[in-house]
Amino acid sequence: MHEYEIFIEEINPCGGEKYSKKSLIEAEADSPEAYVKENGRFPVLESTHNESGDVVIVTGDNQGSFVRYTFTE
């Protein structure tokens, strides 16, 4: 198990990124992908790394609602 700081941004089609709901949590998980599969409400659309080396996973409903998870160890 790894301990992660997770920055979660919930983006809806009406408000876009500017009005996204943002939260910061700490959690333990085997991997970022395992955390999102267990706790996410949408399927994974994309998994990348940002310039800091953090794992960024984007999930969505293909109708404009997205949740972006940024995992920092």
C-alpha cells in the first residue's frame, strides 16, 4: 500500500473548469488506478503523468462531466 495526497477536480458541462468543485484528500491504495476503480463514479478516460511526475487520471461520462484525480506520493 502507498499513501497518496489526491487532488480531485469535479468538472461539469455547465460551469467548466473555472467552476469545478475541488478537494484535497489523503488515502492509501495499491496504486492510483486501483483507487479510482474502487472509488470513482465514471470509467477511466486517460491516465498520464504531469511535469512533476504525479499520476493524473481523468474519468468521465462522455457527456461533459469529468473528474480529474492528481496523485502525489
